[in-house]
Amino acid sequence: MRNKRVLEMTTIAMFATIIFLMAWFPTIGFIPLFGMSITLIHIPVIIGAMYGGRKMGLILGIVFGVSSWFVALMRASQPFDLMFQNPLLAVVPRAIFGFVIWYVYAGFKHLIKHKAASVAATFLVVTLIHTLLVMGTAIAMTPFYEGVLGAAIFDFLIYTILPIVAPLEMGIAALVGTPIVLRLMRSEFFSEDRYQDEKALNIDEK
């Protein structure tokens, strides 16, 4: 049990470090485009949650959110970045996103027997979920953000640019993340039975 806890803590630290590095090095975790940024930093969150389950996903989601919050406070470079200076938008949707990743992955593993297809579907769907959570939170706070950015800029970013950026994020996440996960599954990294939560959901591996 102690060795398992040490392994879990080490894995969380490894993924958290990757997330922090992607956040702090410009154009790695967030690629500027048309007044907002294409987000890639969520990819290690997805991989970590697929490996470690709900708890690890939640922790990494919070790390993701806090990292984006700090980056927005210290070096906002796009109008959309200013929105993430509010921790309610930067952290809360990312924490929820991290928590639900494993459920989506477990569901696709049960429904889609082809391993690569289930992994790719997970990346596509959870990336869309992340976008909807962030966009939904921003829209719920429309009066606040119209005051920060101006109504015209806010509407342009949310209703014009975001629908363009969101599919790009989904495609990049699937193209980048799927081969990484498949490669890890062929190594010892995914070899242990790490999915204790599956028993609670009555999802059987075949």
C-alpha cells in the first residue's frame, strides 16, 4: 500500500511538472491565435487522469487551472487571456474537467473495444467538455467580462473565434495524445491494475 501511494504521488508530481512547464514556456501550452490561445496544456491532464483515475484527474485539473491563472496574471498576451485572471474561470472548470475525464475514458473503453478508437474518442470528447465548461462559465459571467473586455470584443471571442479554435484543440489533442497513450500502454507504465474505480462502476475489462 505504501509503495502504491509513493507511486501515485510520484506520478502526480511528474504530470504536474509537465503542466507547469507547458504553462510557463510561451507557445508550448498556450499557442496564441486570433486574440485567444489554442490550449495544449490539457493533454497531460487527460493522460494522467486516464492512468490514475478520478483523484489524479481532479488534482491535475486544479494544477492546470492554477497554472493558467498565474500565467494570465503575469503575462497575458491575448484579450482572451485577461478573462483567466479570474480564478472562477481559470480554476473551477478545469477542476471539473479533470474529475470527469476518467468517467469518459471508462465509458468509451466499455463501449468501444478497439483500443486506439476508445482513446482517441476520449481525447476528442473530454477536450470538447473542457471547452464547454470554460465557455459556459464565461457566458454565465457575461456582464463581468463585458465590463473587462467590452461587449463587442467579448462577443467576438466567444461566438466567432472560439468555435474555430475549439475543433483545432480537439483535433490536436487526439492526434498528439492518442499515440502517446498507446505507447505508454505497451510499456510498464499502464501495466498495473490502476483502475480501482472501475469496480465501483461495474465496468469489466475483457
